[in-house]
Amino acid sequence: MIHTRLLFSYLFHEVFKGVLLAASIIGSLVLVVDYVELSRRMDAQPTVTSLQVLHLTFLKLPVMIEQTLPFIVLFGVMWVMFKLNRRNELVALRAATMSAWQFALPSVLVALCLGIFGMLALNPLATNMSGQFERERVLLQQTGIDNDETAHKAMWFREAVDEGIVLIRADNVIAQTATLYKLTFFYYTLQTDGTPVMHHSINAERAVLQPGFWQLENATDLSRDAAPRHYDNLALPTKISPSALLGDSVRTASLSIYALPGMIDESKKAGFGTRRYQLQMHQLLSLPLTLAAMALIGSTFSFNLVRLGGTVRLALTAGSAGFALYFASDLLHALGATQVLPPLVAIWAAPVFVFVASLARITVLEDG
């Protein structure tokens, strides 16, 4: 019993170190690629320095790590199993009466722990730093000349008022803080036949939606019947809540697992659909199972190396199975978004199937 616990602890630590190694390698590659891409996008801003681009890259890194967690686990487990096989340690462990189930359990436990950490800690950190990334990116682009970069991101909002309607156009929207940049308020009155006629507009560099009003900065009121008036700060009343106004513009990836339940409730009250938020919630909740399925793929395809050999063939098979799970999850997610499948089935079906299939493979390998 004692030697079994020691061997289990040894495998657990080896898998943990293998996953950390995979995370460092993949994280470094992502960091380099993102830095090059951000540098290319910021070329039009002569005032942006390399250190600022590097800072933006680090702000985006947690999101990329979160998105690549399944492959970090898969490649980390595969590397450990191949290393143990190359050093004939798997043969020695089999001789010490360890079963295939005992081989796979440390990998699954590491994946489950990493999944819980990713869901409860990494996800809030990633969403928070992603929001900071978007805010700083927008501020840097405000000082540049890259108008085409922001033009295609412009968003329009509409509000009905007693005098008519108000249309709001914003070049950039930071959903987490309900902040709009480079925006214009167009005020229309309705004639007796219902035709809207614009009577004035207000331009502003920045606007933050507060309960009951907009807080504008560097605003200019342009009216057809009066000279332009400038305001350093200007408050405009509104009846729209942040969730109602930004419900369609909020990216689900910008909401942490702690913010999603409140967003679902607010969207229901505002009359917006909640399916995409439900899909994101299920996707985060299923992360431990997804990583456990990846760990089982990496483990089960490595067991055969002891008996049959064929490192390259089995490595390619395991990698293909991992990518198949990833693309199947994306396909089912799309079907869930189009209401073909309920959110529970769309998110949980792929990892549950792969997890059960991997368990069946271990059963065949162990018991024939």
C-alpha cells in the first residue's frame, strides 16, 4: 500500500511538471505571436512604444492561456507518458502491479484541479485583464491616426425620449465598464406624419453610462440654431440601464463566471436573449471535465507504447483525437447558439462522450 501511494505521488508530480512545461512553451509561443500581431496593428500609431505593446501583450496572455488549456493538458500528459516509456519507467510500474487505471488517475486528478483553478481563478483574472487590455488599446488608438481600425467597430444604439428619439454612434465600446469612446448623440423630433427630423447633435470623446444618466467628457453641443457650445463634463439623462443598452454588445468572453449569473438575470429583465450567456456558463462549468477528457486521451494512447511501440503513430492519433474534441465542441456550441440544441447538450455532449470512450479504451487495454 505504501509503495503504491509513493508511485501515485511520483506520477502526480511528473504529470504536474509536464503540464507546467507545456504551459510555459505554449504560453511563450502565444506571447511572441501576439506581440508580433499587436506590433503590426500599432504601426500606424507613431507614439506607441515597444514597451506599451509588450504591456498589452501581457494583459492579453491570461485569455490565451485559458483558451489553450485543453491542449496544454493534452500535450503535457503525452510528454510525461512518452518520457516515462522512453526510460522504461512504465514497464517498471507495471511490474510493480500498477494497473492502467492507476496510470490514468494522476493525470485526471491534475486535469480536474487545473480545470477548477481555471474556472474559479484564471477565468476572472483573464476577463479582468482582458477588459484592461481593451481600455488601454482604445486609449492608445485614440492618440493615433488609425481611423480605419476603429471605423468598422462602430456601434449604434437607440433610445426613445419624450421629444422623439436619440441615436448614439460610438467608435468603441468597453462592455465591462459601460464606456463609449468617440461618440455622437443625434437628437430627432418626430413630425406629425412620423418623419424624424434632426435638430441637434452632441459629440464627445468619452461617455460612461451611470444609473439614470450619461456622463460625457469633452463634449460639444452642435445645434442648427445656435453656436457650438463646449463642455468639459456634461450629464445627459437616460432611462436605459447598462444591461439593456449594452446587452447585444457584451462579448460573453468578457464576463467571468461570477458575473454571468447576474448578466443572465439582467438580460431576462431587459427582454434580451440569454442563450449565449447560458452557453458560456456551461462551457466554464464543463472545463474540469473537458480537461479530464484531454488527460485521458493523452494517457490511454500512451499505454500502448509499452506493448506495441509506434510512438509517432500513437502521438499523431492522440493529437488528432484532441483536435477532434476541440472542433466537435465548437460545432456543438454553434448548434447551441442557433437553438438547434439546448445549452446543456451543446456544451456537455462532446467532453462526456470522449471521457466515457477513453474509460472504455482503458477497460479494453487493462481487461481485454
